[in-house]
Amino acid sequence: MENPISVSRIYRLEGQSKLKAFADISVSGVVVKGLSVVDGSNGLFVSMPRHQGKDGKWRDTVYPSTKELREQLSQLVLSAYKQ
């Protein structure tokens, strides 16, 4: 079966910021915008789309339902970023 998840866009950022890119993914025909590729203390990782609440705390607006799905999304986005 073909993978229903694909990276539809990668927007790489220039400069020395820890934020390296934004990505959009397509999941079975639904586009999820605003994943981030971040250079953290343990290397690159993928951050889910999020918003800041009135209390100042950041909350994910989209998140994988399982650890395996999170790993799959991370690998897919990081692979596209490195190409």
C-alpha cells in the first residue's frame, strides 16, 4: 500500500536561527501546515504546529496519536529537509 503521508512543501530558512524550516504535509488528502524543523541541543527535530494561548503557554494544534506515527512524521519531514 502506498504511504498516505507525504511532504507537500519545505520552506528552508537562512541564517543562524535554531528554526531551520517550515513544512507542510499531506495526510490522506488533508494538508497540515506549519510543522517546524528545529536545531535543538540533541540535533534536528520536528515540532508540530502550535499556537499561543491567552495564558502565554504554547499548545500543539495537531499531534500524532501514537509514538510510532510521530517518529514516522519526523523521519519523513527530516528526510525531505536534508534533500
